[in-house]
Amino acid sequence: MQLPLAMTGLRLALILVIGLLVGAAGPAVAAEFPFDKELLLDVRAMPGSKRVPSLEVEQGGAATLDLWCNSLKAQVTVANGTVSFVLGDKTDRQCTPDRVGADDEMLAILTNVTAWHRAGDLLVLEGGGKPLRFRSSTN
């Protein structure tokens, strides 16, 4: 039995819609928040140092931040492309004024971050005045 032309077109349209839905689900899975991974800020180290800030967020939201100079614990809430940071007290290491200033700037940005997305292998945090881009550590 041969289907009328309209039914064949309808089947084709249905197959295309299903294909688009399956294709759309693929990137959503790939764009999951990178829990339990060490993420390094995608910048060069400051002169005279090899250190760059890092972030690690556990599945439950507990996080560790190692900044240019100091470190701290934080609580991170992630849901549907949004993110918020509640920062703990930072350590009180003696560092150069430029490193302390860079720490303070990064903490001010993180306090105001509201959104995240993935851009390839980068995690991008936005809403804090300037985006912060983190790359998975290769260690």
C-alpha cells in the first residue's frame, strides 16, 4: 500500500523534528557544569610567578578558590545556567600589593556572578562586570 503524498511529507517532517530534538539534547549534555574538576583561570601568570587562580566545585556546591595570593572556601549554587557564590574568609598571606589587588578584584567579580555557560572546553562565569574564563587543568 502506498501512502498519499501528504502522509509521506508528514512522516518526513516528523523525522526531521525528532532529529532536531535529539541533536539539541546532545549539546545540553555536553554543557554540564564541570563539578569535581580543577579549573584554572584562563590568563597568564603574573610576572615572577607560575600561579594562576583556580576553582574547584564539588557536586554538593562546596568550592575551593586559590587566588593570585590567598585561598578561600565558598559555597556555589548552580541551576539552569545560573550560578551564585557565597564566599568564605580568605587566608591572610603576605603578598605584593598587585597580587592582593588582583585577589580583591576577582572576589568582587565572583560575588556578582549570575550566569555560566560552556564555550568549548571553557567554563565562562558572567554577570560580575567582566567574564571569568576557566579551563580544565591538564594535570
